[in-house]
Amino acid sequence: MINLDRAQQRLAHQHLTRQTFETPQALVEWFGAIQAQDFAATKWALGLCLPAVTDDDLERAFAHGALLRTHVMRPTWHLVSPADIGWLLTLTAPRVRAVNAPYDRKLA
């Protein structure tokens, strides 16, 4: 059985039922990182949380470097803020390098 209070809290915490942020940058900074494997679906997900933001707004944010799409956590794509990329790389690089080591040896 679904606990409706928890379901509502989860939707609110994911900013799907309450729009707290006005820019994609602010939303991504709040989450820390957002999985972004499929670019179109990523933009759609951001749009669900930011109904006043258009596709053109999102495209500009990516084109101007306000949002970064990178492999910071593992070999899948994630969105991160430029303000956070440094500490995220410091935190995750050792594990990503270890996971990728067998592939690197094959390619060398």
C-alpha cells in the first residue's frame, strides 16, 4: 500500500509539485547532479520541475556552459553545475578510474 504522505513528500522534494527554482542551474545545483543519459529526456525532466523554462532556455544554458553534461560519477552522463564540477571530480575520479582501468588496458 502506498503511503500518500510519503508519495507527496517525494514529489515535492523532487520539485515536481512545488516549483522552488527559477533556473536550470539553480535546480541542478540543489540536486548536486542529475542523471542525463538521454539528452531529450533530461531536458524534459528539467522542464517538469521548471515549467516557466523553455527548451530554448535549456539549450542556451548548455551552450553557454551554465550546465555541464559529463561522466563525473561513472560511465553514464550526468548534469552538474560548473560551480560543483571540481569537488565532484575530486570525490569521484578515483572510483571512475578504477572502474575504467580494464577498458583502458584493452585500448592501450
